[in-house]
Amino acid sequence: MKIKTVSLALVLSLCTFAQNDNQSAPLNWFNLDQSKDNINGIGTERVYGELLKGKKSTPVIVGVIDSGVDIDHEDLKSIIWTNTKEIPGNGVDDDKNGYVDDVHGWNFIGGAGGKNINYERLEMVRIYKGLKEKFENKPEAEVKGNPEYKEYMKIKEKLEKDTKKVNGQLMQVNFISSTLKEMNDEIKSNMNVQKVDAETFGKYTPEDAKKKQMAAFFKTMLAEPGTTLDDVMKEMDDAKEYLETRVRYNLNPDYDQRKEIVGDDENNPFEKNYGNNDVKGPDPTHGTHVSGIIGAVRNNKLGIDGISDNVIIMPVRAVPNGDERDKDVANAIIYAVDNGCQIINMSFGKDYCVHKEAVDKAIKYAESKNVLLVHAAGNDGKSIDNSPNYPTSKYGKKSCKTWIEVGALSWKPGEEIPAGFSNYGKKSVDVFAPGVDIYSTVPDSKYKKENGTSMACPATAGAAAVLKSYFPQLSAKDIKKILEKTANKTAKNSLVNVPGAGMGKPEQKKFGELSKSGGYINLYEAVAYALKKYAK
């Protein structure tokens, strides 16, 4: 599931009335350097300015398995992959790969006539639905002791608990949103202004008790220069939409459009050759943002500069607003590998896995073809050492040697280095990378900040692409080894807030205990190491 972490973070903060400071990060902080710029970036600008001047590079194809990509975005359109073996729009599978008119990639959650899946249930809810049909009307004596029945009751309890929680959050957001609207309208009217910015809001002294309580919170949300209460209201609308989507689609056992839209055999995890060629889809925000971090065209005086300066983005649509299906993930990996991807970005994950055998087979296939798989650790603020975020690198007793699991890094120093929402794990997360307030491309040639391990993942994939581009002889294993070996470990022994802590004093651990490497991506040192060891 590609989590809309901006909305999620807002929901959590609203529902706990959390306070934050008035600092904001530079728009391109993930490209900056700790030693030079005193911020936790990966050193991209320093790399090009000092180490790679005059060096030749080769193009690297990076597969973005995601919600879709706006292939017409001003900062991306020149780097989108094109299948030169396919004649656009002729309705013929010219290259005979089983996918008709796959000119810019493929969409595994679409169907005939250009239909597309946008929303999906969580995997847990799909499992619940199947078990409910099996056990709902059976006498207890008949099912007692049945392991599947125990699983059904466990999932049922969790679903009811999660649904109640989200409905409660939705009530709070609606309350806060209505209060915000009252305050916004009141200030505009009383002060005769069109927009309420931080300066104007600072002159406002509410008399109503509930407004006084809310004023301090909204003041923090106006901290970034140029932000108005209208902008905050838009964020509130996004939070409300996020929660309504959770209730109406993600947590609704009866919502299911798969058969109607895709028309595949859902029970056959190894089925291929379904979907359509719409790589944009109905909501490509997430995949577009991810793509920009990896390789938005550098030095074109537009929007942002991505990390890799010689990259080709291949969109593969497999991730809805909800939990992705295992067969789609497996097919997406195989498609990307078969069409030349050297690196695959996977900014998605879920708590349950039904057809792990299909995904494992695809992962092993990618590994055998020397493809680097970069995966987001997830945004639940938990250790995934004992509670996996699927897909995982493990198949049977072995683990994929070309897999990197990435946690999210904040731009803030000290205790707040790990993002508060990021998953972590000394055994399961390989490295951290920038994932808070990341400014990147979104549809319609626009740009926006987002948060999540979904952003840390492409920061790592982009760094990997730089290594592969300038040192093409490097294997996927080499790149993984270099990125982990050269990770910035200056905070390794520093006590930091463990992600996921609630209100009150958070638990603390050494930053080095949150991942295998004990550090975060340092592209400058990675390139310096590669120059020393691999340069001809």
C-alpha cells in the first residue's frame, strides 16, 4: 500500500494535538551534504560538483512499481522509458512479450477498454472476507480448534478495532476542520483580509474556549513561509479524504472491483498477460513523486533536480490506493526485469501476504538477472524484525542478496534523526535515507512535499542509479555493499527517539540499533569509494 503519509501524519497530529517547532527544511535538502551543508542529505550536489565533473556515464533503467507515473510531467517526460520494439497504438503485440502496446510500461491493475482500479481493500480485509464466507454460519462446535477459524476471529477483531479507530479519527478531523473554517472566516471578516497568514493569525485572539485550544496548533501549521489558513484547510480536506477512503474502500469487506475491471483469475497467482498499457492511471501522485526523487531532470531550471543525471524511468503500475495484490507485484517485477531494468524501486508494502510463493519466485528471478531491488520499510513506526512489511527479501531460509530495505530519515538533527513514522529493524532494515519533507514532482507539472519511507526508497534507488551509471561494471551486489559500507554513521552511537512513540517521553535507542548498517545513505562517500576501487 502506498500510504499518503502527508495526510496520515496530519491525521495523527490532529488527533493528538501534537506540537512541533517552527523550522522547515530546504526544498532540496535530500541532495545536500552533512559535512558541507550541516543537514542529513546524501550529498548529491557535492558529488556532481567535486567528484564526477567530466566523468562519462551510461543510462540506467529504473523500474518504478507504483500507482502510476505522469509521463507528461515537464520534469520527467524526457526520461520516461520507451519500448522501441512496440508500434504505438496499433493494437498489436509487436515485440511478442504478451503485452499489447506497452510503449511506456505496463499496468497490472487495469483492464479492457482502459478501465483502472484506483481503490482496493487491505489484504487483511480480503482474507477476512474469504474466511467470513467460510465460517460465518457454521456452529461453534464444528469450527472449534480449526486454525483457520482462529485466524478468522483474530482478523475480525483487528478489523473491527481498526474501523472503530478510523471512524473516531474522522469525527475528530471533521470537528477540527469545522472549527478551522469558523476561525478562518472570522479572521477574514474582522480584519478585512483575503488570506490569513502567520502574521495575521498572530494578531488573532479568540474568545471561544475551543478556538483558544486550537489556535496554538494551527499556528504551528502556518510556520512555513507563505502558508495560509486556506492551505491548512486543504491539508484538512486531504486528511478527511484519506480517512474516508480507509472506511469506504480499504476497510470495507464488500468492496471489490477486481473481477469487473481486470477480469483475471484471482486464484491463479502465476497468471500473466492481463492489464492494459495505461501507466498513468487515475491517481499517479505517489509514483510521480517517487520518480522525481530518482531522476527529475537536473539543471533544467524546472522544479527540482533528481539524484541521478542519466536515468530512464520505466513506470509499472501495480499499486492501488489500498493493498497491492501479490500476483501483480510478482508480474511487475518480472516485467521490469525482462524489459531491461537494472534497478527496481518498490515504495509499497503491507502486513499480510497471501501468495508469497509468486512474489518469491519473481524476487529470485530478479536476483538471478543482477537486478537491484530497493524496498520501503513502511510507515507504521514499528520494528519489522518480527512483524514483516511484505514483500520481504526472505524466501525460505535464504535472503535475496540484491535487496535493500530502507527506513526514513528526518532532516532534523539529534534525537529526531529517524522519521517518527518509519519502520526500523536491526535485522531487517539495511539503511536509512531522507524521507521527511521531500519536495518532488506531482501530476500536471506541479511539485509538492511528501513524507514516508516511500520517499527514502527512491532516494536510495537514485543513489544506486548514480553508481551504476558511472561505474557500469558494478553488480547489484556491489552497489548494495557500497551503499551500506559507506553509509553515514556519524550518529550511530547517538541516542535517538525510537519511531512510533506516542505522547509522553519516547523510548530511545542508539541510531545504530535501528538498522543493519547503523547509518544513512551517503552518495558522496559511495562515489568516492567507487572511484578509488573501480575507476579505470
